Amino acid sequence: SFCGPGMYGIHVHEKAFERGVKVSGATVHFVNEEVDGGPIILQRAIGIEECKSPEEIQEKILINIEHKILPEAVKLYCEDKIKVINGKVEIIWEEH
């Protein structure tokens, strides 16, 4: 919801806090010529209603989501389990 030029780091969380957003999260995507426009690899969300500042939101998302999904996305990429088909990411998950 809060992406595009200038929307990085604390700026995203400031906007979410100003709007009273109840759920926020992080997205890992491929980079292309459009800011935040690349195909989405992974995305997760978490409740932030109890957060009292943009900094608290940022810390909660960084620790609980970003530090988990970025390495996961890199691992999937390195294992050649990510395919982009018609502008959308398809992940080849392990069969159990």
C-alpha cells in the first residue's frame, strides 16, 4: 500500500502509522525499471495495532518478517525454484 518512489525504510512505517494501519508486512520482489514494480517472490504480514510508533512497526516487521523472508527468497532463487511466468512468480515447493 505504501510503495513507490521515496517509500523505503522508516518512511513506509511512518505512512502506515499515520493512517492507522492494522496489518503491515514486507515484500521480497525482483527489481525492474518500475520502483517496487517487479514480480513478487514472497510476502508476509503481521498485526501492528499495538505498535505505538513507526519505529516500533519497523522493528516488529524487520525481526518477525524481513529477516525471515529475504533469506528464504534468496535460498529459493539459488536453488532455481523461482520461475517468472507472465509477470508472476511461481515457486516450485518441495513435494513431501
